[in-house]
Amino acid sequence: MIGIENNRNQKGRDKMAKNLVIVESPHKTGPIGDYLGKDFKVVASKGHIRDLSTKGKFGFGVDVENKFKPDYVAIKGKKSTIDELKKEAKKSDKVFLATDPDREGEAISWHLFDALGLKEDHYERVVFNEITKNAVLEAFKHQRKIDQDLVNSQETRRILDRIIGFRLSKLMQSKTSGSSAGRVQSVALKLIVDREREIKDFKVEEYFTITSLFDELQLKADLYGYKNENIDLKTEKKADEILQKLGKKFTVESIQKKNKNKAAKSPFITSTMQQEASNKLGFTSKKTMSIAQKLYEGIKLDTETVGLISYMRTDSVRLSDEFIKDTYRYIETKYGKEYVGTMKVKKKKENVQDAHEAIRPTSIYRDPLSVKAFLTPDEFKLYRLIYYRALASLMKDAKTENTTIVLDNLDYKFKTTGQMITFDGYLKVYADYEDVKDSLLPSLQENEILISTDIIKEQHFTKPPARYSEATLIKEMEKLGIGRPSTYSPTISNIKMRGYVNVEDKKFVPTDIGVEVTDKLQQCFSHIINVDYTAGMETDLDKIADGKEVWHEVLDHFYKDFEPAVEEAFQNIEKEPPKETGESCPECNHPLVIRKGRYGEFVACSNFPECKYIKQDEKEELIICDCPNCDGKIIEKRSRRGKIFYGCNAYPKCKTAYWDKPTGEICPSCKGMLIEKKDKIKCSACDYEKE
């Protein structure tokens, strides 16, 4: 069955409904059905129903010789969904395709139209940016037909990704230890690998600073110049020479005060929401998008199920006139007229689709505390962040008075700065997420004499550029025009899942496999796997969506350049054979070789996959206890996925193993091994728990 979620009065509605509404998610069917009433039956396709087949040349599912005509098949498990939807469509006077309001949603609507055999006069396309009664009812007043240009754009992206993914993945599997490559994935990985090389090539330089301390005034000032020139202290000798010249007496040379305005940031788009949720809440991009999806699809409140936020896949900072008007009224009522700001009109960035609004609450009157009881802790955190970001964007700028004091000591200039918030503006609601605080300086007068408590010299070293975190990688991808809002999270998940990067201190570190794959791709595909080409392809996809490019001509131009490079790569790239260790496999007598894995190099049998022997690293062998089933020892081991477990060192003769750390004690009840589990000692085989 197709997951038609029953809502109130659904049985009666089934008999009376003249109109069928198809959405993507079963979670939407209940609230949308309630909004539309008894004449509408709302069902879900559960996302895509079809995808490219694996027939034809290289399994592309595309007829390369016939204008890249795609061959679509039902996704596994979706045939029954399609059959059920066909039955429902035939019984209905009109079918409304109400999938998500982006290119992906437009494509799903087209697949439904095609797979269900709908006629032009039998269907309408409706889109809404939020799941609220007003938005849904308004959408049904503005029905339209499927936008074929948007469908062509999504279809082109899918075909591109299939061709590049299939061909380059096959190449990497045959020539490297890697398993896949992709149009966006491989460029994102290259950014990480390039950054790691920058770090390794970085030359650390020593430098010094000199700071004067005034303990009674709780003041310190840093040396920055001599007379009218800046000072750069690169040697300790130079720093010591200056220290010897300085006295304890300082003169206040100048006091400058400047008033500055600090504007609120724009409401969230997908990338900035993922970045801020990572930085402020510690969420991964995957977790952020999963929670945002739930908030968009609807949360059950006291008397209704309602979407709390607008659509979460967007690269537009635009807000609706209605939301702006309501928010201005809310700000004036709750905080005062002086806090009402103006909408900052920003120039549309290149490659921005601007299909719908920024991410915002569906009602400014639904403040976070009023819905907290209906949300999980993580849902509340993300909703609160989204709510206050949108609210703050329509509030007045904060105002600060910034003070700079320059002190003179024998023509050596020292500087200190301070800041005082004179009007909190948008910080009234967004202060928890901003690092803007008062930093007050003592009240001083020009020409006043100060006596320092101490003057200190400190040694420093320049630091290499930081590794990418999820937040900074997404920010860089957005800046460079790589991918789209819907691709950031799956791209990051892919490079982690493929073992191309490890995460250390929430930063990406490329593995040996990740470096190897990147280098092999650059050997033959540097003209395609690069930032400019990938960003340029996004521009071409936008032009297709706008009807300014012919989709199959874009594919043809790409393929004529790409396929010869692939053929050449298969011929010219040599796979380096794994280095032999000089030892023989204890199980099949084939040579042992050094292989590369996600967690570094390891020694294994050259006869893989027939023989799966992996040599345990004796240097890291940590004996835990005696094995209860043989004369061996239980040692700490690591699985292929890097997870620690505890197994017998006599493997494979003895396959005793535990995920939790054994204590070495035997269970008095069943003679099993006692293990440490959540601060308790329990039996690995029965319910016994040690007191």
C-alpha cells in the first residue's frame, strides 16, 4: 500500500472525494487533508517513484546516441505505490500534484504525471512554501501546469551525476583503493585534500608581542608602532632591544570614540542554517536537515498539526510581504516602535535560484516557548534558532560606541580598544547567538600620565590554515558555487561513508584513500573535477531551468569532452600493486601485502576476496584477559569500520568476541563472560547482573 495516512473523517472522505492530492510525505497528508475538507483525498508518493534504469551503454539508463533520452523504471518497492496511485487517479475528477516547491519536487510531479498516465485536463500543479491552512488554501487558488524547464534541469543534473558517478567510480575501483567519485563529491574532497597539503607545507614563523599592564585600571595595551611606523617583531633580539628602552611612564596620546551600527544577519538559507546549527548547536548537517524536515512537515500541537517553518531547501533570503508586515506589528507591540527595522534588500547572488522564501517560522506569533512542550529538545533548539534569526533580521541595528586609546612611551605607541552597546536593537532577541558584549575601558583624559605595573614580552608562532569543519566546508562550497542547498548534507555524508575522510576534533582529515582518489582524478580530470567547472555546470543547469539552454545540448557538449578523457584514463592510469611484506598468509600461504584503509595502512592477504585474513597489529595488542573458550587471550581489536571490540588472538581458530569490554570474570549463572556495560557489570550471555 502507498502509505495513505488516515486523518479525521477519512473513511467518509474516501467515498465523497472528487479530487486527489498527491504529496511526497505521509506526514503531510493529515494536516493538508484537514485544511482542504471532504472533497479532497490526500495521499503520499513517499518521495521519488522512478529513477534511471541501468540499461544501455555503461548502465547509464540513457540513450547517449538519441539526445540522451532517459529510460525510467520504478524504484524498488514502488511498483505497488504506482499501481495504487493509478487506481486513485482514475476514480478522481481532478488530480493535484502538490510535491515540494523546488526542481526536485517539480521532477517528482512530472514522474507522477507520466507514470500515472494523466491527461493535461485531468491534473493541476500546486506549490506551497509552508504547511499551514492559509498557505495551502491560497496555493489551490493559483494552480498551474508542470514547469518542463525545471524538470529538464533536474533531469540533466540526474543524468550528469549518473554518467560521472558510474564512469569515474568504475575507474577508481579499478585503479585505486577508492569506491566512488562524483561531480560535487570529488570537488568537495579536493578542497579537503588541498587544505591538508597547505597545512603540511605551512612554514611556521616566530614572532613576539609586547604588552603593557595597568593592574589598578584593569587595563592592558599592546605595542603596535614607533612614531608613524608599524612594528613587526619577528625576532626576540628586536623585542628585547625595545623592552630595554621603555620606561614605566605612559602618556595618553589620544582617545577616539566612534559610533557604529551592527546589522542583523539575513534570515536563514539552507547553507547558513546548517553552518549556524553546527557552530551554535553542535548539529551535523544531516541532523539539522532531518529536524528541519520534521518542523516543515508538521508538528502536532494542542488542536492541530501545523508546519512550524517554511520550506528548508532554499538559497533565497527573501521574506513574504505578509510575514514582514506581521513581524513589524509583533516587534512594535512586544519591544517598542524603536526596535522595528527595515528589510535589507540584498542583490541576488549569481547561481541563486530564488524560487521561494528564506527559512522562517510560519507564524511570528508562535514563539518558541509556546510550542516547547510539543517538541523534542533538539527540535526546540533548531526552531528557536530559526525563529529568532528571522525575527532579528527585521529589527533595528544594534548601536555601539567603540573607543580606541593610544598610549605613548618614548615614541613607542601602544593601543587598547573597548566597546559599549548603546542600543541593543536586534540583539534584544539574538544576543544568545552573537559574540557582542560590552568591553568597557576606564575613564581617561588625553595627556594623562599612567604608570604601568609591568611590561611583558610574549612569544608566538604563526598558525596554518584550519582544517574544514562541516560548517566551514559548507560555507566554502556555497561561496564557490559548488552544489545546491539539497546537496551539501549528502555530499558530506558520502565522503565520510566512503572512508575518504576521518573526523578529528570535528574537523575533516583526508585518509590515504581520499588523497589517492583525489590525485588519480586530477591526473586525467583536472579540467572537470575542479571548482570553476563544477560551478559553471550549476550555471548551465540554471539556464536550462530558465529556458535559456537546451538540456540535451548541454549534456552532449559535456559528454564529448568527458568520455574520451575516461577512455584515456583507463589506458594510462596504472594501479600501484600493494607492497608485499615478505610474510605469507597463515591461512592460505599467499603473500601478505600492505593495503590502505579508512583508518590507515594494514596488512592483509593478497588473495582477497577469496581469503579475508587481516593481520592484527602486534604493537597495539592490548591483552584484556584470558579467553574463556581456549588457551588464547582476549585482546582489544578494531573492526574494518574502526569500531573497537574485544576478541581472541587465536582467531580464526577461536571466534570468541565481545563488543563490550570483558572483566575476565565468569558468570556464576551461565558460565558466560562478565562485561562492563553502562557502569554496570553484566553477563554477555544471560540476564545476570553483578551487585
